[in-house]
Amino acid sequence: MGTALHPVTRDGRLLQAVVLGVVGLGLIAPIGLGLLQTGRAAFGILYALGHTELTLDPWRDLAALPGFATSLRLTLGTGLGSTLLSLLLATGFCAAVHARMSPMAGARLLTPFLAIPHAAMAVGLAFVLAPSGWIARALAPLAGWERPPDLATVNDGWGLALLVGLMVKEVPFLLLVILSALSQIPVARHMAAGRALGYGRGIVWVKIIMPQVWPMIRLPVWVVLAYALSVVDMAIILGPSNPPTLALAVTRWFTDPDPAMILPASAGAVLQAVLVVLGVGLLLGLEAAGKRVGLWWLRRGGRGLSAEPGLWAASAAVMALMAAGTLAMASLLVWSLAWRWSFPQIMPESLSLKPWAGAMQGWTRALSNTLILAGATVGLSLVLAIALLEGEDRARRGRAAWAESLIYLPLLIPQIGFLYGLNVVFLRAGISSGMAAVIWAQTLFVFPYVMIALSGPWRSMDPRMVNAAAALGAGPWRRLMAVKLPILLRPILTAAAIGAAVSVAQYLPTLFMGAGRIATLTTEAVTLSSGSDRRVTGVYASLQAALPLAAYLAAFAIPAIAHRNRRALMGTETA
Amino acid sequence: MSLDLEALCIRSATDGALFAPLTLHVPAGGVVTVMGPSGVGKSTLLDGIGGHLAHGFRLSGRVMLNGRDVTHLPAEARRIGLMFQDPLLFPHLSLGDNLAFGLPPALRGQAIRRATVEEALGQSGLSGLHDRDPATLSGGQRARAALMRSLLAAPEALLLDEPFSKLDAGLRDEVRRFAFAHVKSRVIPTLMVTHDPEDAAATGGEVVELKGYGPNQT
């Protein structure tokens, strides 16, 4: 029997193959090539410097670099610590308040925390936590301080400020992920069933709800861990500076005036990637152990333990983190407008637009670069994502598992692990550092987020709606333009806003691929943060925080206006 | 004009053939009802005839519409209308624009297209509701609008997939009378699947029992 395909199905398969090819060759292959290039340098091969022999010397040099062991310890402490603590707190918070909070209100509350780039949040937190920051100012009358206390509250040697900074960004993300996983489980009924069997709320949560949630949040937790282990911009602003975390140390070695440092730097970059793999392995090990212990505990049927105090402690910690984050965001704007602001005063004594006016030339250039990059990367990512999803529809088949995991690969590999190598590959291919190279490199990270955000809503659209359009004589192109895209306007704009937030926040790809010549709000804010003028830093960081927020607002407002008379498309927002 | 199924059979990749090969003649203006236990693949049969089969299903046999073999045409080229249990009006378009969506492009001129839509609205008791949000209509209004939208596309055959099953008992009778009156006035072949014997009785046409295979038989 012939399996003649409809022409549309055939076109769809072609489209699907072409887009997967573009994604594979354009987005995934560069990462592989970059890793390969970095990996070769890590084992001594760097033709540009005349090194052609395979050797372990870079690793010996790496281990001998001053502060290496401390850097490693700091990375593990802040990376693993912030991820595990954030997971614990977010879980406890959800257990305590889930029944009392509507998912929509929750998502709206979390939006600013998710939208603001890591660097802007870090700058704000530095303002709040610093010895001359809001917390010290609030305590000053009680402690009798007349000048800022001599305490290392930011850039502390333990990395505590970095740990807090990471958690302020990670906890809201994990809350969003857990809440959206919970919306797929009949939580209330399972809770009632468990409590009727004599288990307390916290215990039902641990024994019944979380085991169902974990498979749905496993991948996002890995992404959080990979990010926390290899973050650079936040480590510059909040972390210890000498020695710094491994990722920051590696970045410094790569940009060292001595080109020979590239060899141990490459070894460090490979080590960074290995750390992420080991970290994910550790999570998998904990999961397996948790399963065994959990089942043993579950089968014993114990009901005595009350987890209630733990839940409330977790909730209080989450509230404290959110409060710190809110203060941090507010402090950006206040500092950018401050003129006279002597120490124990809570608010500035005089406000002025002078910091904005004075740095006008700088920030308008950074702003326009940032807008161009965000526009180009989001546009490119949306076109690719829609083409891929539409190709799947027309081919009438989903994404193969390997394709699915390839798309998410860039989120799990530390940027520092392949960016240097990618730069070399680009240069060798004749692509000079500059705007186009930065757009390309940023799209590697924007596309996966746009794809994640759009896939769910796209697939949950009722296929019969599209069949109905076909039965009315609408061809594939008209079905896409007149039915699918308008109905999916809200998720498409939400995906665009998420993509814009990711693009605005990119630091390392901009730095490496732009060869330091493309100034964006993020690169400027990070550079300025080590300087002394908080006002100008506040200007850049405020803008940096405002852009993604504006994108989210637009993603909320445009469908609300366009669909104001369409009840079925309003208020169906699901996170 | 007629719709003919010739030894039509649909196989799922996992469960093999869904039902025994079906040969069926639906005359113009006639309504043939296909009944069968739930899960036998009644909706899949309509998907196959209309060209909407999802991935994982394969169709053998032929679908003939007015003597032309449409088996390998894409859905939009078959000119076979489809009505579901749910009206599936496009949520982003007004009621009037939903009807206009189905109007053939050959009908040119804004004024005449608008007039045709208004006339159809009038025929379905929806006069003056051109700009309404479909989500604000009653269930009966939506069902009538969905049928009208299908008919405005000037289909050469119509498939009904349990079209009345989600309506209240009182409303069901009224919408059913409305639907069959309009279908018969267009003199097109209509195939309906249902599990409601009253639907079948209301058509006054032939009733075919769809015999299922057990799963895992080929």
C-alpha cells in the first residue's frame, strides 16, 4: 500500500528538516566547535602561538595559579549552595501558600523578579547591602553609626553576597516553574486524600506532591545549577574579587594581556563544563537516593513528624529575599536620581536629573545597541521557533527526542566553556567581532527560551480549530496567518518578552564576540559597578532593568487591547 | 452529486485497522448516519474523509466526491465541510468575520460579501450580531453560526461529528431541525456520526453501523 503523503505534509517535513538544519548548524554546531577549540587549547594545542603538541601542561599551570583552590571552593559553595537552598525554600514556600494563592496572581507577582537581568539585580543588591546601603542606613540610628560601618557586606570573601544575589533571582524562577508544574496535578484532592489518611500538610507535600512535581522541574533545576556554577556578571558585582569564583577567574585569564594565559584559561573553561556535568550528576544521585529513602520512609507509614515550622521558616526566608529584591530594584532608580545623599539619611536630600543628563551620550549609545541586539535576536528566534512549530504541524509529527534535547543544550553548557573557542571559529571563518557576531552568539541563548515559552501554548491549541479552518477552504499559509498566529498572539508576545529579557541580560557573549567594542547597558553597568559613581551606575542599571519590564508590559497590554472584546482570549493566561 | 466511500479503512500505527472496510454511498440531499460504540473511530473516519488525519494514521480505499477522487487532496482543496460537537468559532474574530472567513474568495466586493454574511446571519436568527464576540453568544446561537459558517463556504459535502451532543435537551431539537432543514435545502450529501438514536431518527436517512475490530488486529 502506498503511503502517499499530502503535498502539505511533504512541504512540512521539508520545512521541519530545513529549520532543524538551521538550528543544528547555526546554533548547536558552533557550540560544539567552540567546545572543541577550547578543549584543544586546554591540552596545549594553540597554533596561533606555535603550540602544536598535546600536553597536560595547561592543567598543571591551572592548578598552580594563585587562588585556584579557593576559586574552586567558592564556585562549588555558591553554585551548589544557592541552587539547593533556592530549591528547598521555593518548595517550602509553595507547600505553605499554594492553596492560598491564585496561579495568575503568583505569576504577576514574580514577573519583575524574572524580567530584571542578573547584573541589574546585582547592582541593586550591592546598593542595598553595602555598608552605606539602605540596610545599614536603617540600622544606623539603632547601632549609633555616624559613618558607614567597616564591614565587607558585598564582595565578601565567603561569597555570601553572591549566594544571596543568586537566590534572589533563582527562587522566583523556581517558584514559577513549581507553580506551573502544580497546575498539572490535582493538588487539592491529593492533599485531602493524604490528610484524611492522617498525614500532616507538610508530609503530604513531601511524600505525595513533590515526587510528582520533580520530573516536571528537573530540567529547569539543572539549568539553574549550570547557571549558578558559571555566572560571571553577578560574580563581578557581588562576589569576592581576589580570588574570585572560577568562572570569573577564567574570564580574567582569557582576557589577560599575556596570550599564553589562554592555555590554562582553556583548561579552566573545560573544568567549568566538567563541574556542571558533575553537578547534574550529583543531582541525579540525590534523586536516586531520595527515591530509595523516600520509599522506605513512605512504606513505614509514619505520620508523626510535623513539617509545619520548616514550611513557615522557608516562607519567611522567601519573603525576605523578595523584599531584598524589591528594595534592590527601587534603589537603582533612587541612586540614579540622587544628588546629595549623606550617610544615615534614608532618602536622598536632593534629587537631580544630572546623572542622566551627564551620561546621556553614553547611555543612549548603549541603549540603542541593546535595542538593536534584542530586536534582532528576538526576531530571529521567533521566526525560527514559529517555522519549526509550523513545520511540525504541517509534517503532522512532533519533534524527535534528540532534537528536543539539542535545543536546550545551550542552557546547560557554561558560556565560558565555549565562547573563547567560538570566537576563534568565527574569526577563522572570516566573521569579525562585531554586531553580527554578537547577534549570532546571543541567539544561541535567546532561541531556547523562546522555544520553551512558545512550544506549550502552541501545542495546547485545539487542533480542531485549525481543521475547521481547513474545512472552510483555508490553505496552510492562511491557517497560520489568519487563525494560529492571532489566537496565539499572547503567548507569542510573552515568548518575545522572555527572549528580550534574555538578550538584554547577556554579558559574556557580548563581551567576547564584540571584542569589547559593543557597549550594551549590561556591559556598561557591569564595568561601572566597580567604579565609585553609584549615580551613573544607577542610570545604566535602571535602564537595563526597565527594558525587559517594558517588554513584559507590552506583552500584557497589546493582547489586552487587541482582544479587548474577545472574552475567550482574555484572562486565560497560564504561566 | 454524491459522496462515495470505497472500501475505506483507517489504520493506526499502534492498533492496526480501526474498523472493517467501509463502502458507502451518500446521495445529494441525503443524510447518512454512522453509528457505533464509542472508541470505534467514528471521529477518525470523518477526519479521514475530510483530510484531517493526525500523524500515525493511514488510510486505504478511496473517497470520491461527485466522481472526483479527493483521497490525496489536502483538506482545504476537498470542499468538504466539517462540524464538530463544539462550534469552534475562531475566538479572535467577530461573529460576522467568522462567517466571512468561510466565504469563497471568488465572491468579490466588500459590499456583496458583507450582504451575504448579513443574510446568513438573518437566516440563522442572528440578525444584528455581526460585531459580537462569539464567546458571548448562547450555545444554540453558536451552533447555528458554526453550521452557517460551514455552509457559506459552499461545500460539496458536509460531515457532522456528533454535532448536537453538547447542547441541552431542549435546544438540541431546535438546532437539529435548523441544521437538517438547511442541509437539505443545499442538496449536498451529508454524513453524520453520532451515538444518539434520536439524531439518526431525525434525519430520515440510512443508518450504518460501524463495526470495530479489537485492538492489535491488522
